[in-house]
Amino acid sequence: MGYRLGVDVGGTFTDLLLFDTQTGAFWRHKTPSTPHDSSEGILNGVQAICAAAGIGPSSIDYFLHGTTVATNAVLEGKGARVGLVTTEGYRHIMQIARSFVPGGLAAWIIWPKPTPLARLEDTVTVKGRMDAAGQEVRPLDEGDIRHQLGLLKAKGVEAVTVSLINAYANGAHEARIGELAREILPGIPVSLSHQVLPEMQEYERTLTTVANAAVRPVVSNYVSNLRRRLADTGMAGKLSLLRSDGGLMSAEKAEEHPVNILMSGPAGGVTGALWVAKNAGLKNILTLDVGGTSTDVALIENLEPRRQRETEVGHLKVRASALDVKTVGAGGGSIAYVPELTRALRVGPQSAGAVPGPVAYGKGGELPTVTDANVVLGYLPENLLGGSFQLDREGAKRAVQTIADALGIDLMAAARGIIDIVNENMFGALRMISVQQGYDPRHFALMGFGGAGPLHVNAVARLMGSWPAVSPVSPGVLCALGDATTRMRTETARSFSKLASATEAAELIAVLDEMAAQTRTELLADGVPADEISCAFEIDVRYAGQAFEVPLTITPEALKAEGVAAILHRFDEEHHRLFTFNMDTPHEIVNLRAVALGRALDLPAAELPKGDGNPAAARMRDHTLWMDGREQAAVIYDRAKLRQGDVIPGPAIVVEMDSTTLIESGCVATVDRVGNILINLA
């Protein structure tokens, strides 16, 4: 084992973290993102971090990357033009969709229905039919198929989806149409629903496969371009991308099934927080990942992050496993404004991003942002990134003064108002993944990371009642740390659809064993040694007639020992926790999933030298900031010089290369064994 490089591309900064897996040493770097071509910012960062470590890119064995390229393709409507092939009689499957309208009571009147990713004019139907048991009812008509595929070719589609009724039970018809599509439309990527999502419910299966096809060309171009440019630097290490569920997948798999990386970016922060929590001795964590454009929040219980069976990006909701991450448009670059109509202060979701960025960055930004408010209040000292990034405080004051003038209040009140509103936005997102999911936030610590997370974590912890507020080591590059420390993961699913009363444990075990063998083979093909692969299993259960399922983890050993009844008891407990009631209706087992995992890296955090509790050695200078409606004396500390056991009373600021931690008045911070700052009420 040599070097592992984690790279996370955000809207404002690209974060890199380089690990020496033999010594545990690491290097970190932040470089401005290059939205027009993410690989430029990545290459700039790779050169800089390798120079800092004294190695060449050729020494990097693993390049582990969290990316939002698939996410952005969906949000910006820049996916490929998709041609859809489905069963005769089902041409309108994407238009009919599900009868769910988001919003309030009158939403059905004013809600503009999103345009389907596969348009009706690009949808064709073919003769042939399988029944629900996977038996052929009607054979394919290859002459008809060739004609229909010719129509798609004439329309100029850039990707093809094949999704036939009951293909989850038998994909033979889809496979043959796929062969013909590759012959008639050479060079056009083809996605087959029984490979992407072999589960029942034809709309969800079709939508997920269409989404996969839509982002395939975009992701393929990005990955191949990045691979080529990295090769030009001499790097021959293995390129892997972070999945939405927090595992890694090979770049080749990501090109085939990009629907699994739609939430790749936010997943890195959760996996990084998991690594920090293990080393800090914390089990229950709420994460607060504050970047330049948005804030991502998630919940970790007993060192296990919550996962969900659906990935949601904008109005698109596809069936692909993902960490349960909620996102709000609240970040360091979020723009503050006062609408003419209401004359009430608003913050976000519009963002100044990397270009032009906040006014304080001096890159041409003119609109007041959250970062500018933090600078005005004195929460952000005027030198960032270890002194290499100077902030323009006077420019920030001028920008925030426009808000103060519009509201008729003084400068500091306006700046604090901006911070209070953005904190409330973060608080609302955290309630969605805790209180609204049946969890008491007072039983969780709150971990703030990302460039701006530690600036806000203390204030948001007060709102949540979640203590301690944790500022981890290297919070600004924690997503890159998550990319670097997570493990390979793949999964497969299968619809089962039987009443539990008619199901024997041996029947379930046989299917799970077969699926486990399939996923193990996939990881072996990706180069994971056989002795490092482990398997986990999930099962979706519902009350018969329900329109949704509750996923549960299960082991074959537990099934053998306790039978199907053990699953049903756990389902009743989880259903009651989620919805506060249970039903007398029979249980139905809907889907089975097998997950294969590579070995988790056992990378211990470096222990700090012990101190006597006095942080005087880390003291940089006295400082004045605005808090609790008045100016207060504070102290600025250098995080690199803190020792374990040091106690820092608030108000205080702790600075480091990639982030700044704010300790509020009435609070006190303690440095733990591995350098995390734990903030509690005094």
C-alpha cells in the first residue's frame, strides 16, 4: 500500500487529501473549483499536493473521487437525449408517472409538471411480452424492433433505454433488443432495465433506467477526460468514484451505471464524518456539511449512516441506494437580499459560487453573502488558507451595508441577521433528518465541516440541543477524507413479492446466497482480493397492500436461527418508530438485496501530544468580534499548536489552513485525544 488521494469537487473549492497508508501521514489542499471544466481544478490540486508531499503523481496508487457531474447534468437539464423502447401498449409510461404532486392543497393547479427525461416523441414500443413469472407470453418480432430502432436513429437520440414489462423477472427480451440496438445505433450507450434495477414497479424501473441513460454520455466524457489528463501527469493509479450510498465503484462501472453516483458529492462528507466519529469515540452524529453553495445534513446512529432506497435530485426521484442526505441552498456564498415586495431579509438559495465569489474574496463579487457577514462580524479573520488568502473586510462592510440601508438598521445588526437566517435554514434541514424521522436530536452530537461548517456548528447546536458541537481535524477537506477512507461497494436487487406467511427461511437464504455470489464476482472483477470481501443483506417488507416498503438489514445466520418471524418483529418495531402505529394486515416480503463490500481501511488518527489544559501556546492574538448584540473581546488560536486536553473558553476563534472554528460566548471547547474540538455549553 502506498498513497491514496481523495478528491472532492465542490461548487466553490476543490478539496484534496493525500494519505500515506504506511505511515498515516496526510497532506491537504484546497484550490478554487473550475466550473467550466472540473478536471482543471483537480489537476491544479494534484500538482500542488504532490509537491507538498514531495512525491510525483506516479506514486499515487488510488485516486478516489466524489463528483457532482451527474447531479449537475440532471439539475441543469444537460443530460443526453434518450430514446425509450418499451412494451406495446405502454408508450405513455413516463407521462403517466405517479399521481404525486408536491406542495400544498392547491399545488395541482399551479405545479408545472416536469418534462420527462425521455420525451414521448422519442418513445417507441415493440411487440413481445413476458408474464410476471418470467414466462414468454408473446415472442419478439425482430423485424418490428429493427424498424422502431431505425426511427430512434433518425431522430438523433444520444442514448437508448430498453425497459419492458416484467423484465425484472426475465431479461431475455431486453438483452436481445440491446444487441440489436448496438448493431443499429453503433456508439450509442444502451441501458437495460433488468441490469440497472431488476425490481418490480415498471414506472420506477423505467425512470431509473432512463435517468441512467441520460447521464451516461456526460459521465463517460468526464471520466474518460479525467483519466486521460491524469495519465498525462504520469499517474497510473486506480480511479474509483464515490457512490451515492457511500461506497466506491470503479470508474468503468460508473460509466455504465452513473445513476449510482447522482449523490456522490454529499456522500463523501458522511463517510468522512464516520471515520472521525470512530476515532473520537462518538456513536450518534448529525452532520452539517457547509460548503460555498449549499449545506448537506445527514444522521449517523450507532456508527451506521441512514440509507434510503431512493435518490432525489431536483424533481427527479430514482430508485437507487443513497445515504439519507438532505440539502438546502445555504452556504458561505449564499447571497443576502431584501425583496422590494416584502422588505424582509432573505438569504439564498442563490449563490456567488466560486466565480465571482463573496465580495471579501476580492474576485469581482459585488453582492453581500454569508461569508461577507461573517467577515464583518469578526468571525472570519482576514487571512484564510494559512495566510495565502487575504480577505477584503472593507469591501464586505460596503456590501452588507446595502442590506442595512434597505432594512433601516445598523451594519452589525444586518450582518448578524444574515447569519441568524442561514443558521435557521440549516436548523430546518437538520430537523428533517432527525425529528421528522422519529429521532431526538438531543441524543446526537453535531459535527460541522466543509469550509464554513465549523463557523456555524456552535450556533446550530444551540438551536438543535445537540452537544457536543464537533469541529473535526481538517474540516474543510473532510469530504475528500471520506473519499480517501471509504471502501469498495456493489449491490444487486431482486423482487420477491410473496406473503411472509407463505415464505420459508430456506427459500430466502437460497436467493440471498445466489445474489451474494453475483456481487462477490463483481468486486473480484474490480480487483478486490477475495479474502477482503464481505457481504451484507437487506430485505424490503411492507404490510400487504401498502404502497411503500421499509428496508431492513438481515443476515442468513439470523434467518437460520430465528426464521422469518424475526424479520417481521423488526419490521413492526421500525414501522412503529417511523409512523407511530402498526397494522393487523399480513406482511409481504417485496425485494431482496445483496451488498458486497471491500475491506474497510483501518487508518488510525494521529494522537496529539498531551497538554495541561492551557491553550496559551496556541494563542495568536487578541481579537474583537460582535456577538450577543455587542462587541466582545476574543482570542484567536492556531489549531496546529493546540494539544489534547486544552480548554478554550468562548468567545474564541480557532484558525487552520482549510477552515475556521467559532466558539461562542457561554460555551467552552475541549481538544480531544486526536485533535477534534468538542464544544459544550459552559
